Amino acid sequence: MTSTVSWSVRAAGLVAVSAGLLISSAGVAAAEDPNAVPEPILTTQCSADQLMAATKVVDPPAYDAIVAKYSQEPQWMQDQIITRMNNLLAKDPAARQTEVDQFGVLFPHYAALFRTQESSAEGIAQQCGTFPANDPSVWKPAAEQAAATPEGAVPAAS
């Protein structure tokens, strides 16, 4: 009887340890999921323009890659990308991961804005609120921004 109890206690312990390992490895897998949206981005209250402006400061290579691709898209697609991003950000944080996954099917290159590196996500989320909510200039490549004449300025004569 003692060996039976001892065996069942051991079996129960083994099952508990196995379940714990499965749960912890699932957590690790979720943390390493390249499609996962980092918590600061899931819970942000910022617009797509604000996220882009903050990404420009915090992660310039990621910003440049997104803007370079975006500038090559036809206008109707650019409009769709911005609309979809802002609709996604209007969702509650619990629904955003699913929305980002669906957005990534249609616009995989632009889903990178939401699937930013964990190390950059915190800085982007902290800074995005300091930028204007509506600023279409953040979608223009740096060369176009530099070439734009400031409002009210007179271009130099040739």
C-alpha cells in the first residue's frame, strides 16, 4: 500500500512539474514570438502619427524602413494603411494583438510599427504622447522633409 501511495504521489508530482514546465515554456514562446506586440504598444493611447514620430526618435532604422516603403505606395494604399492603423489603435488593448495579426496579413511591412523591438517599445510609448496626434509629415522620407519649404518662407532665388 505504501509503495502505491508513494508511486501515485510521485506521479502527481511529476504531472505537476510537467504542467509547470509546459506553462513556463509557453510563456517563453510568447515572449519570443516575433509577431507579439510589446505591452507598451498594446496599451498606448497614441495615434499612428504619434507612434511614427516617436519611432523616428527612438528607432531611426525602423522608422526609415517603414517610411521608405510607404513613400513608394500609391496614394489610395497610403490612405488605407493610415486608416487601418488608426482603427487598430482605437481598439481596446485586449483586442489589439488580434488586430495587428490581421493587419499584418494585409500590410506585413507596416505591422512592424506595432511589433517593434521590446527594447524600443518602452521609449516609443513614453515619447509618442509628446508629438501631435495628426502630423502627416512623419510619413515622408527625411529627404522630402528637408526639401520642403517651411510655411511662410520664401524659396531662395536661383
